[in-house]
Amino acid sequence: MSLQELFPTRVYCAPLQRGATAGLNRQMLKEGRQLRADDAAGRRWSQKNYPGGYTSYASAHRLQDMSPTFAALEHRLRPHVTAFAQAVDWDLRDCRLEMTDCWINFMPRRTRHDLHLHPLSTVSGTYYVRVPRGSPGIKFEDPRLDRFMAAPPKSARCRVGNRPWVTLPAVAGQLVLFESWLRHEVAPNPVPAERVSVSFNYHWFQAR
């Protein structure tokens, strides 16, 4: 008998770099807090769309162009994005992957991030800046879920790759990359301290 795994969904997890990232994280946290204080439009948008929290998604979503600190993050992400592209066998000989969006998220207690995907992007991801103990991870949905039809329930000892939902823990200094069509969410934060992350998108363009 030959049992093959077809059409796998790849999710990439790794530390941003070897050694400490504490200095970069402190600076991003400092700049993010200042942006939140100054960004009245972002706070209004967050009040309606991200209740209890703050995200610069709708107001300052190209932080890599606004701040040397976030540009440094982009620089450190490049080898990881390249490794992910190789893992999914994309042919990038005549094109390039480029960061199109980068924004910061502050998730205090009871704030959640509802199920969504990132349209018009190729690779999406998140980098964890501050993760208090007990903060929620990122939860991914099996993209075939609406086609399971008459499938019986999964075993209590179901392997991770066969589960309909998988939650990956959030760890400060680590990043997660995935193809932008993969739906994901973050459960309400159960702890009083803020969970802080930077999210980003990449798209591919013809090489100049």
C-alpha cells in the first residue's frame, strides 16, 4: 500500500534571528505605543473593527517605509520569506517577493481577531513583539473544511496534520509565515497584559 500526502498546507515558524531580539522588540514596542497615542484615525477604526485593541492596519500600514526600526524587521524577515518560497516550490526566477504592508497590533484583555484571510497578497505573517504568559496563539483553519461533507469526527488522538483546526503558540521573538489564502484567527486574550505583534503581507512582482 502507498499512502501519499497530497496538497499540503505549509506554515513556517522560526525565531527571527539567532541571539537576542530584545532590543528590536523594545524599540518596536516604544514606537508602536507612540503611534497609537498619535494615530486618532487608527484608534477610531480600531474602536469599530478591533474592539478593545489598537491596530495600525487601516491608518499606518507601511511601517517598513516610515521607520528604520520596522525597515530593520523587514531586512531580517527576507531570508525567512525566501526559505518559505523555496519550501512551496515557487518559481521566482523572473519575479520577486516584496513586502507591501506592515502594521502593528495591540491586543489587551478580551480583544480578539476574527477569522479572516489576506486577499491580494501572496505571503502573510506575524512577528511576536510581546507575549505575556497565557496569551493566545494563532489558529489556522483547514482550507478543505467546507468539503468534508460526510466525514466522521476526528479521533481524540488525531495527528496535528489531520486536525480541522490547529493553534500555534505565540512566542516573543518568533515569526509565522503562511500563504495569504489560509484563514486564521486569534482567540480573545484572557490575560490583563497586552499581546503585541507585527503583521505583514508580501506580493510578487515581475523583476525589473
